[in-house]
Amino acid sequence: MYNKRKRGLMKKSLILLVLVWLLVSCGNEEMEKENERVEDSSEEYSIFFSDDLLESKGFAVGDKVYIKADDLFGHMGYEALESANKAYRNGREMISFNREVVSKNDLVIDQYNDYLLIDNVLYINNKLVEKLLGVSVEIEGKNVRIEPISDWTKYPLIAHAMGNVGGKLATNSREAFYYSYQNGYRLFECDLILTSDQKLVARHDWSAERYKEFMQGDLKGALSLSEVKSKLIYNKYHALDFKDIALLMSEFRDVYLVTDTKELDFETVTLQFELITSIAKQVDESILDRIIPQFYTPGVYRTIHDIYPFRSYIFTLYLTDMKKEEIRDFALEHEVRVITMPYTLATKENVTFLKDNGLITYVHTLNGMMDVKQYLKMGIQGFYTDFILPSYFELEK
């Protein structure tokens, strides 16, 4: 009986060894085939980052161009790390590569191996460069031009309330941020509200209905920060305070944040944006360049701007009764380029008027591509959405 069991175990072990050998052999064969394709490629490309010519050449494999990672990351201020896998760090942001996945701060960004490792030199293709680094990559003849995306309006989709997670809306949660980022969003809208102890957290409201929806009990009214952080949303998602958000923006350097603070009372607005600016400066002052306050009236704009002169603002129309001519005049006078509105206000007349005056328009909140296509034809440039993924939008628009 013992010998029979022993023979059975030996047989299983042998089968496992054969399977492992086959997997490794197949992997090596695929890598060798890819390397042969690279060696056969005579297509060399000059790589430009803005106006700077990088030292190494790129090369084409199929319809993609591969770029030497050390040169590109080094030019962008990343430090190559000594580790078992290829990895690069810039401040709090770390990007790592192994055979299975590409990760940013342990968040999986790519599972399709859009990179090559040749003689221990890492090359990444143009599509992966865009995913990882918040840049645009254009191929013009034998030149590859890489440009930082400094204009956030190039992103047509805004993840509404950090986007959905598990089919749940408006959680403004850490998990929603991660899910949306992994799916290609780089522009996030977040509700921000004061707690009972005057801290800023990501939440839409303190209504009894919201507590019940989030499965947080029979409550109403504001909680303290510690109480908010102790209560999971739907029993599994984690609430964010503004310091958490600032840290995420520091770790993910291609993220832009659109604030929705909702308040019109100048004293409350002042406290909210004093907290935003002071926390940002404590964590990483550079993120202030990627925070985009929404304002609801000219008075709210002036209050925010007196606290800190943000680079970009959005004039959102759902709380104003101003006429379109007044909106245009205020926006142009104060160099506000973007107007957002509920779809009920996005008439052909309003959109055409704003566009003809050089203003960019976004609409909230849309979750169907048929509706989006109609507004694109009308001249709307961007959309707040819970569900439409950037990849699907690019495919279907």
C-alpha cells in the first residue's frame, strides 16, 4: 500500500515537472521569436521628448514602436532601482516590470507584456508609454514625439465621484479610484464635504438615505473624521479624506482632480479650500497644479482664487441662473476655459454659443454611448461618467 502511494506521488511529481518544463520552454520560444523579429527589424526611429532628442533609437515591431526604458525614464527624472525586476522611482511613484504584469505602486496597469527585455535591456512600446507616464506619443514618419499632457482637457472622460466600483456609484472611495485608474481614467471628479470636526472627506452628503444606501446604519448628519474612516461603504470600500487623495495624486503623477465642494457660503468655501491647499503643500505642493476647482458662482470663484490661484477652473452651471452671455463674459475675463453643465442645459444653442466664443464644454452625467455621440456631434468635448471606459469611448466615438 505504501509503495503504491509512493509510486502515485512520484508519477504526479513527474507530470508537474513536465508541465513546468513545457511552460518555460514555450515562454522561452516566444521570447526568442520576439527577439528574432526585433533583430530582423530595420526600422529605426528617432525619439524626441518635447524638443530633446534621446540618445537611443527606437525600433518597430509590427505596428508598435519600442523605446529604451532607461533613456526615457531617466529623461523624465526617474531613478532606476536595483531589484529582481526592472523598476523605476520618481518621488512616491514606482513603476515595476516583471514577466506577467506592469505595475505602478503595486497597482496592475498592463497584463499584455507590452515590453521587451533584450540582453537585460528593457524596451517599452508607445501604447504602454502613454498608459504609464501621462504623455501623448505621436509617430511621424521615422520620428517618435513624446509630449507631457499638460492640458487636462485632452481627456474626454471624467470619472464621476471617482467612478464606479463593483457596479456601485458615488462611493468616492479608494477602491473606485484604483478601479478607474486601472481602466484608463486620468481625470477624476470627487465630492468633498466637511466632517463634524471640520475635516475634509470624499462624500456626497450626510443624508439618512446615503447612510442606508451605503449600508452604514440608521444615521443622519455629519460624522467625525475617525467615524467616517471606521465605517466601510457597502461593507467593503474605504472612505478617503483629503490627505489620502493628496497622497494618491503624489503617487500617481498623471492624475488630475476636479473638486465638487458644493458650498456657496463663503465662510465654508474658505475653510474647504484652505484645507485643500494646506494639505497639498504638506504632502506634495506640485499636486496643486493638477487640482481643478469647480465653482458655482462668480463669488465662489473669487473666494477660491484669493486663497490660491489654481492653474485651471471649471465653471459649473447647475447652481447658477446666469444668462449665457454673462457666463461667457465672466469666463473670458477670468481666463476660465471650461464650462460644465447638466445635460438638460446642453442645448444646441447654448453649446454653439459657448464654443463659438472659444470655451470648452463638458456635460454631466452620461453613461450611454448613444447619448454621448449625440452631444459630440453638438460640439461637447467631454463627459462626466460612471461607467463609460476610456477604451470603449475611443473605440465607439
